[in-house]
Amino acid sequence: MRWPPTRFWFLSAVAIVTIVFPVAGPAVAAPKPNFVVIFADDLGYGDLGCYGHPTIATPHLDRMAAEGQRWTSFYSAAPVCTPSRAALLTGRLPIRSGMCDDRRRVLFPDSAGGLPQREITMAEALKQVGYATACIGKWHLGHLPQYLPTSQGFDSYFGIPYSNDMDRVADSPGGREAFWKPKTEYWNVPLMRNQEIVERPADQTTITRRYTDEAIAFIQASRDGPFYCYLAHNLPHVPLFASTEFLGASARGLYGDVVQEIDAGVGRILQTLRDLKLDRRTLVVFTSDNGPWLVFNQHGGSAGLLRDGKGSTWEGGMREPALFWWPGIVKPGVVREMGSTMDVFATCIALAGAKLPDDRVIDGLDVSPVLLGTGKSPRQTMFFYRGTRLYAVRHGQYKAHFITRSAYGSDKAQEHDPPLLFHLGHDPSERFNVASEHPQVVAEIRTIAGDHQKAMVPGEPQLQKKL
Ligand code: MG
């Protein structure tokens, strides 16, 4: 017999493999994943190539969709900016934080309120488990120092702290006239670094590129991880601006040029992650805060086949494009189950091994089983608020509207008893009311809505406070 015997080598090899690559066990923790959350402003459900737009070319987002997941029933938690952002960052319906209102529907430059300190943002939750955090772009959760990103868990901030159509200068063309041929000097919006104004008016023609540059610089500086980059573009919210390089690039006019510049920025960010070999350690999410602003004609986007747009609780106001990308981890495909921006909060916290706050109601659900391809979405129900009032409830494929009202600046609220009922599978455009055919579904959704409203404790209203 040879010495040492073959069995010796075999057992030694097993021992070495076991020591170096333990099968399981808490002793060797996997590195925490990085998160990049890219939030567009007023981008509609129908505005990307991968969602069927015929003339806007979005090859980078299309590739992201093909390599990852493209969701078709993904909702923001409000049809306008401020409450939608509050929900994304806290995983809570905006009524709970007081970040919604029936008259002043968003924060303005004369607002004195903001996201209350008692709210726990995704940045604060991730910081507790060692994440570097950066907020780049539109904030819109309060521009006073105590409400800025640097007071809400972010290590740094670079961006315009509210909408790009605010601080209108007095001698700009009146009404919507200024938007048809926008000039950056018509809107005296500040550009901030951390808590300082560094440029005013912000040069909006280069803002999309500069936000992308900042995101890339943060990713490069934080490559050892883990990190969380929240990139909230101010565009394609009106007034529309694009860099010289992108003007005239699309067949969809200025709106298309703006979307194509955002798309190119996403491409640069994903390439940076590949170059740094971080693509297999980073979840990238792309979605939008609310539907398209339809009253701006060709300067507003498209909700595709969905009804209505920004400001309304019809599907076009709150159903968003949503892409999830994490090569090797996120199972590629089209997801037709329900999800919400609030679920980004709960899902990332779960993937990071951080703690979900247990002293308050969290409306976000962990959809990581869907991302990983191991299970179904836990989300069966979605509540549609306009301001502080519950207008509609989706449960399964059915959506009941108790109140309807079209987008900004249009008609009055109409109450419905019995509610209007639509089957969103059969009728995603909400055209055919089937309430009379399904009284038991109406009754079930009525009960869900009633129980939800009975348990709701609204937060102190923040949007009415003025300086
Ligand atoms: Mg918006």
C-alpha cells in the first residue's frame, strides 16, 4: 500500500474545503449587498422602451429589465411628489407621517414642515448596520436644516431640495408659457451640497448628468461597501432640460431627450458597478414617484394604456415602471404580482440583515422572495390615497374606487356608493365597471377599507405649515 493512502488525500481535501468554504453557519457572514435606488420624477408607466414606448429609446433600462425583473403592477404610495417620497423612504403610507394634505399637496419653498425626525428612513435603518449613505437629487421632504437628507440618515446630499418648477422668477413668461420654451433662469431653484446652497439658480441643463456623476463618484469612493445610494432625478418633471449632447436625440421631442439622458446615466452607473466588480453585490432599483403630468401636453409623459395621470388615484397616477437588477441573484423575468415603493424599504432592510422598526406600523412588505425567485409577493392589497382621503383599494385583481377625481387642475371629486369596481387583469385601463356583477367582491373590499380606516392613526400634518 502506498503511503499516504489515497483516502488520506481525499479526507485532507475535504477538511481543507470545509475550513475554507464552510457550507453554512453564522461565523462567515456574506457581505451585505449595496443598494442603488434610482427614482425618476413624473415618469409615466408608458415612457420606457421596455414598457412599450414606440419612440423613446431606452437601451440601458431595457437591458437592465432583460437582465433583471420588470414589474407590471408596481405602485407608488401617492400620486404626487412629497407624499410619494416620504413613503419610499419610510416604508409607510404618507398619512402616517403627516406628509400629505388635501389642499397643499406637496411642500413648497415657503413650507415650514418636513419629514418628522421620529420617522425612520431607509438611510437611518441601514446606517445602523454599517452602510455609507448618499442622497443625490430631488429631496422634497423639507428644505429646512432639520429636514434635509443630512438630518435624515444620509452622510451627504447634493441636489435641488424640491421641485424644479418652484421659485418661479417674477419676470418669466406667465402661466404655462414658460414651460414650452424653458430657460433655467426662469426658476430660481437652489442646488445644495449638504446644507449649503452652492448654485442658484441651479443650471438645470446639466443637472441630470451631474447627478449621475455624483452617484458614480459615491459608488467609487464606497466600493469597499456596503453602501446605499439614493439617486432621485428632478426630471422628467417640467420644466424639461437636457444637456446639449441629448437635445434632439430622440424622436419624442424634448421629453424623450430628457428620458434618454436619464437612461444613459443609468447605463453609466451599471457599467461602473460592472467595472468595479460590484454588479453581483448590488441591487439596483429603478422606478418613478408618480404618473405623468398630463396637462403639460407634449412636455408631460404617458401612462401607456393606464387611465389618467399624476395627481389622481386612477392607475395612471400611481402604477409605475419598476426594474430590479442584481445579476446572479435577482431571477430575470417579468413580474405581474403586486409591489409598491414602500416594499423597497422593507426588502432592502431584510436583505441587509437590518432591523425593521417594530414600534410603528410599516406598510412595506419584504418582496425579496420574488426577487430571488423563491416565492410569491406578499402584497395582496394596495391603498390609494389622494391627500389624506382613501379614494380606492386594490385587492387581488379587483380595484374599488370609493371616490374618483381626475388629475391636477381638472374636475371635482365624485363619491361612489356602491364603489366603482374594475378587474385590472381583464381591464387594466379601468373602463368597465363590474360592481353590479360582483357584489361579494365589493363587500370584501368595503370591509378591508373599513378595517384599514378604523385602525389608521394619522400623523401631525406637515404640509400646511408655512414659514
Ligand atoms: Mg413627481
